[in-house]
Amino acid sequence: MSAGLIILIVVIVAIVLIIGIYLWATYNGLVRMNVRVDEAWSDITVQLKRRADLIPNLIETVKGYASHESGVFQKVTEARAATLSAQGPAEAGKAENQMQSALKSIFAVAEAYPQLQASQNFLQLQAELVDTEDKIQASRRFYNGGVRELNTKIKVFPNTLFVRGLGFHEREFFEVDEPSAIAEPPRVQF
């Protein structure tokens, strides 16, 4: 064999090896990012479930003082059901709008009853709800950060040429239709 042929074979092997390592590293990186996004979504659903579990206790506490406000309680119950049944970020975003509106309504009712505002049970539930809202917001930011990284890696060149063929696709951001509805956790003003 001539020296030129040996150099050509070495160059071809090196190029194939570099492409193989690149594909391997890209695939594994995408798998890790995909798992991270799934984990972040799971964190959101855990916090939404925690909040949904607090809602019946909050309703019962407020009902004791304002039993005639059945429309507000129905709205909160419907929003809770929508949150629990939401599938994916788009539905969860819509459910968030309903929940925030419903919580504001129940806290508006609570403001009309000073003895309710002084109730230790109500104050504890309110504090837990505010804490949960903060955790939901942090989980949402973590999820959206993971989605941003994954979507960027999928869209950059040369990844965009082959990653969809490997089964990877862009993920939805967790967005709400009405950002002002979630700008801050619901709070009762004393």
C-alpha cells in the first residue's frame, strides 16, 4: 500500500470516529435533557396536587363563616377539578387562570369576615397556600428552563438535521393565557 492510501484511510476513519462520537454525545445529551424536563413537569404536577389538596380545607373553613357564598365555592371546586385533570402544559396553563381567579374570589369573600381572618385554621391554610404557590412558580421556572435548553439543542445546526429522526421533538413551555393572573400568589389583606 502506498503512503497516500494509508493517510486517506486514516483520515476517513478519523472523520467517521468524530461523527460517531458527536452523534453519541448529542443523543445522550438529548436523553438527559428530556428526562430533566419530564422530572420538572412531575415537580409541577406534585405542587398542583398539593395545592388541590389544600383547597377543600380552605373551602370548609370559609364555608363556616360565609355559607351563603355557594357560587364562589362552586367556582373554586370547578377550578380544582380542571387543575387535577389538566394534561400537559397548555391545559395546565388554562387551568391556572381558572384557579387564580377562583382563589382571588374566595379570598375576597374572606376579607368580608374579620372573625375568619383571625381564625388560626384559616391563617395556617393561607400560609400553606402561599407557600405552595411559590413552589409552583419555582417549579414552573425550572420546567421552562429545561424546555428552553432542550428546544435549543434540538433546533441548533447540525442537530436539527437528524434529531427529529431519533424521536426527539420540541416541548411546550408552561405558559398561562393571562400572565397577570399569576403575577403574585393570592393574599388576604388584613
